Amino acid sequence: MPVTPEAPRPEDLQQGLRRIHRGVLASLAVCALVIVSQANPADDGGLGEADRRFTLVALGLGVGSVVARRQAGAPGTALRTRVPLAIAALVLAAAIGGVGVALAVLQDEREASLLYVMGAAILALRASPTFLPRLAPRGTP
């Protein structure tokens, strides 16, 4: 008879999500370093005109990240659905950093690329939904 795997504990899920969260933040830091290293000393430092395709892709990824995070934190969402949605929200935020690196490398738009990475970091820094049961406040029976 096949053995069914044991359901993961919420504490383990929360710890795993924290690791992914730290990894996404580290990858965004690497993206920012790559963009800064692409600096052209002869550049005047002003914001150029970023290609609209990069902006549209970054906006789409940002909206996807926000929607996935909201759905992961919704009260009616099952635990086994919340975890992939929370991970997807972080991965989509990290992908915005990738778009920023591509913009810096392909279009030489360093400042706009850094703004993309900063926006992705804001999305990734937002607290992830908790999978642990909420404790009653002190003093309540």
C-alpha cells in the first residue's frame, strides 16, 4: 500500500517562504549591482526614454505580483493554494529586477533600470502572508 506524504506544518511553510523571500531580496540586490556596474562615466546621468515594452512588461509583472499576494492572503484561500501564490508573488517581483537588468544592458538606461529594481524591492519587502494560526490577544478567554 502506498504511503501518503505527511502534510507540511505551517511553521515549516513559513520558514521556507522566509528563505525564498531573502533569496528574492538578494537577487534584487545583485540586479542593482549589475545595473550600477553598467555605468557609463561619460553619461550625463539624466533619465533617458525607456523602451515602452520594458515598462509594460514590468507593469504586468508588478500587477501579477500584487494580485498573487492578495489572493495568497485572502481568508477563503486553501493553505495548499496559498503557498504557490505567495511564491509566485515573490518570483514575479524578482522578475521585475530581471527586466531592469535587461533594460540596463540592452538600452543603456541605468537610472530607469534602478527604478525598476527599487519598485521590485518594494513589492518583495511587503510582508508575506502568514500561514500560522493567529493567536488570541492577551487577556481574552
